Amino acid sequence: MEERKSYSEYLKGKFPPKKKFVERMEALLGKDEAKEFFEISYTKCPSSIRCNTLKMKPEELLKRLKAYGWEARQPMKEYPEIMVVAGLKPGELGNTKEHLLGYFYVQEISSMLPMLVLKPEAGDFVLDLCASPGSKTTQAAAMMENEGFILANEINMGRIGILNSNLERCGVMNQIVTRKEGVALCSQLLKKSTLRFDKILVDAPCSGEGTLRKSPKTFLMWNEKMISNIAKTQRRLAEAAMGLLKVGGVMIYSTCTLAPEEDEMIVDYLVRNFDVEVERVSLPLKFREGVTSWMDKDLSGECGKCLRLYPQDNNTDGFFVAKIRKVSDEVKG
């Protein structure tokens, strides 16, 4: 415990939170819970993995992990593929033959949530608009049993290399990878094709407030102007993707940040401009409801159905998830 404390104190000294960031988290959580948020943000997340059911059954993988002398458990009875692993040496998890052969994917539990909510099935047409490094794309393929179709898009060529490598390692065979800016891709498909999707994931690039436990440099990079600029990109991506969603289809909008400008305010924009409804979601974790007002701005009551995952509630990263169902092709306003 003393070693962990000293590491935590070291991070606090090197990566102190900015005053405005503290004020915003206090506005979201209150002073006492904001203090809990920052305390856990200087500790490491437990190691979690997802069994790749395209290649191996969870019970077989669990047996193999325990044979290494690791402590491995399945924290969610409903999702046996999700495992938390302890007793590891640095780098040990990624160097096992099981990882190299694609039997499991190293993935934070928070990162698994969007697909658990989207629930892609065999035969679905799925769009993963911001796909790299492939954690959620490979998860979708496993849930779909490699049947149906996934369009995995990524704009950055270097990240496409990582995406392709992970797709190949995990045995994904029902995908096409595209390289295009997300809004441009949606616009082109909308104008030049009849391709429409049953399910869409917009796991948008964000300011990363939920990733402090693995990326403490985010403390130094954080600023309100960045949040404002990223929110504009997020809104354009979500709006563009909505045009490709079939009536009755579901879009998951998710981020690994906790800033309402990047979360509920994007959902609020969609609700006010499209004929959609936000659906409540139940998962075996402790969640907070989405906020319905922020900085003197009232948001749609639908935003209260969104999910907020704070790191102190489940010993995970922070995350935001909204499940949005398209009612009709009507555009409001």
C-alpha cells in the first residue's frame, strides 16, 4: 500500500489538476465527491481483458490465465467474456501467446460498454465511425459471430495500421476498413449510395477526462478551449452519422470524457434537431444519470437517460454513453 501511495503522491506533484477543472468537477459532483474523483484519478485501473469468443470460450481462457498463476475473475455474470486480471508483472499480459494469437483483447471495462449497449447481432449492418485501435470493432464482430457487415472507419493512416493489425489478430472477417474524415464519409455514403445501417457507434474523439488513470498527462493538456473545439467536431460527427441510420435503428454516442459540453449537450442537440428518442439502459455497474442542466443552460429531459460512469463508483475509467433510437427521417427546425 505504501508503494501505491508514493506513486500517487508522485503523480499529484507532477500532474496537478488545473483550478478550473477542479471547479467544474465540483459543479458536477459536489466538493466531497470531486475529491474522491481526483484521489482515484492518481491510481492505476485494474487490468481488464475481453475474451475473443471468435477464437476461444471464456471458460477455456479463464483456465489458461489461472495456469499462469494470475488471479482472474469474471465481474459480470451476464458477460462472462469480461475478465479482471491481477498478479501480473509489467508487460506480462500483452506478451502471452494467448494475446498474440488473439484469444483475448486488453480493454478497459469502460471501453466495452458502448457495444454492450448497442448489442450488434449476426446479420446487422454496423458503422463504427471512429474505429481505431479496434477494441470496439473486434468486440462487435465477436458479438455478431463474424456475420453481417461492419464498416470500420478511421482518418489517421498510422492508426489504420493498428486497426488492421488488431482486426487480423482477432480473426475478424466481416469488416471493410475505410480511411476518410467521418463527416465526409457519411456525406458521401448518403449522397452516392443506398447503404444504411441498423446500428452505428460514434465513439467520438474527446478531451479524455475519463482517462486520467492511464494518461495523467491529460491533467496538463486539459483546457476549456479544447473542450469547446472538440465539441464542435463531435456534434458534426453525430449529426452526419444520424443521416445513415435506418428508421428504428440505434446509434450509440459515447466518449471517455465527463464534460457535459462533449456529452449531454451533443445528445441535446440531436434530440432537438432529429426525430429521435434516448433509451434508458441497464448494465451491471453503478451509473449516474446524465445531467439536464449545465452552466445555467437547461437541456432536454431526455439527457437524463444517458449514463455517466465515474471512476470512483466501479474502480474503472470515466465514461459516457447514450443510446439513441431513430423514430423517423424527419429533421426538425
